[in-house]
Amino acid sequence: MVQVIPVIDLMHGQVVRGVRGERHAYRPIVSRLADGSAPCDIARGLRRVAPPPAGREPVLYVADLDAIQGGPAQVAALRELLEAQADLCLWLDAGFAAPASVRALRDALGPVAGRVRPVYGSESLASAAALDELAQDPSAILSLDSRLERPIDPSGSWQRPQAWPRTVIVMTLDRVGAGSGPDLGTFARLRELAPDRAWIGAGGVRDAADLRAAAAAGADGWLVASALHDGTLHAT
């Protein structure tokens, strides 16, 4: 069974609607799940329609777009999300270039930081040395990012499967919010390189049929936002 992992894209303290990774065009989300775009309200709505499977902890994937684009992390909004749901685990992409930036953010978050798993996007990771260092952290997640079938990978992470951590995301940015279906070809090709990892897909899932196809491709989970907001996927 593929776990649906709900996603929020966070920009200037609000949840925005992500479409094809074109971040300059993102606007505050309009969703049937909550009034407005406040992160805690949207997170509660997503959890209501996509609860975790029995026995698994609640997970919310957060892309801090301010930090990914070179600004400061949205510490207040992240802390509020964690304090509002005491059992919630955040998978957080905040543009981490190396584990040192994760340590700094954890210090800023304080006591709630223990419920954050850092997501290192290949678009942000600075070097091969940083990949080697993050792989020693059992909570670390690597996101193999691509756009238009081309890796976004200045550190060369795509070419070093032996250094990948235990959880890997295949993030196809041009499929995000596009309603075009998941890129299962790229997902399956990368998974073959390290089948012993936990594999998570991102981008393109529209409905239950797409989830079944993802399961057949070996996915353990899939990051989903638009299909939950629009009601085309019912994860409960």
C-alpha cells in the first residue's frame, strides 16, 4: 500500500499552490479543505482527508520556498505547525546545502526540532562531500529533483546511489500540480539502482488509479497536494 504523504508549499507564511515548479507564479492556495491559506488550517484539512495508515506516524511534507530560494527559513510558521499537532513529523525541504544548515535550523526550532526529518533536494545540495555526510544521518531524506526529464543536480547526487540515505524521493517538478500523471519511468529507473531504500514519488498523482500504478512501480509513498485539495483523490 502506497502511503499518501500530504504536502504544503510555504511562502511568506502562507500555503501556496505549487504548479510545475514555477515558483514565481505561485499564489495563496484556495482549497475545499480549509478557509484561507494559513498553514495550520491547511495542515489539519490535509490530515483529515489523508490520515496515516494504521500504526504509522502522521507525516506532512513541507517545502519552505522562501529558504529554497535563498531567503531565511520560516521558523515561526514551522514551529507553529509542529506545536499545533504534537504527534506530527515534518519532512522539511528548506534548501539545505549541507548538514550544517540542518543543525542551524534545528537549533532555531528548539524542542520541537526532534520531529523534523530534513529533506536535501539535489537542486540545493552543495557537494559530494555533503551527500556523504548526510548519508550518516538516519533521519535524512534525499530528493532527486528533475525538470523536463533533466536532473537538477549540481552535487552529482544522481550518479552516486551507493551514497543515498535510507529514504529517497523522486521529485519531478514539472509534474507537480500539472494533472499529467506521475513519471513512473524515471521513478522505476532510479529505484532499480538502490532497491533496498524506501522510495517516495512526488508529482503528478491525480487519483487512486495513479496510486495503484505507483505501487506497481515499487513506491512506498507518494507526495500529494493538488489531488487532495481538488477532491480527485480520496485517501481515507
